[in-house]
Amino acid sequence: MSMTRRWLIAATVAMPLIAAAGCTRMYRNHGYVPSDDELAAVTVGQTNQAQLEELLGRPGSQGVLTGSDWYYVGSRWEYYGMAPPREVDRQVVAISFDQGGTVTNVRRFGLDQGRVVVLSQRVTDAGVSGASVLRRIFANVGNFNAGQILNKE
């Protein structure tokens, strides 16, 4: 058997195997969400932030105010062939605190319970679309009712 023929046979056998490997579903996990057993150690009304950090670790995200909620977020992504990745599972555990730093509520959310919620948005919407400040000021000049001024109730 010649060397060229061996390469041809090897390529013929390898091509379907490589194609099958490319169509295998692969999964990736991102983030960390405590299990129900770990959350059972958290006592509402007694556990404080320092104890919670020892039990569960620091959260993936926090609210913007000091002492606000802690969020543990984990997701599972599916990769399949040339298709774009798809999120197949998401878990969010939100833990709320009172002013003293004691746990007041523990909630768990999943992908099936809603939509994507923006936790932080750093853009201030002024509500102005296409109008300059001077144009808005001059547009309101004379925009009053004399009856409102004379008939004060």
C-alpha cells in the first residue's frame, strides 16, 4: 500500500470524527451561586455581613449603597457547533440587609422567572430628545394661563 493511499484512508476516517466533534454540545459555567445547603446556614434576623462572608464568600456584585443587597450570580452557557452561545440556566441569590448589616431576606431567582434586569446603569436620562436647553426655555415663555394667576385658590 502506498503512502498516498494511507493518507487518503486516514483522512477519510478522520473527517467524520472531526465533524462529529465540532457538533458536540459543550457547557461552561460562569459565576458562583451558593447551594441550598449553604443558604440553610444563613439565619434571617441573626446572620450579619461578616458572618455571611465567612459562610458564602464575597458576592459577585453588590448594590451601590453601603450595606445594600449582595447578589450571587451564576449562569450556564451552551456552545453548539457554529451557533452563537446560548444561556440555558441562570441563578441569582439576592441577600438583603438592614441598616445594622443583619440579613433581612434571602431570595433566589432563575432564568425562567423573568427577564434580564439591569442592576446598574451609569447613564442619566435627561428626558430631552433633540432640543437644546435654550430652545426649551424659550418654548415655555408665554406658556401660562392668566386665570391661574388671578384666581388663586
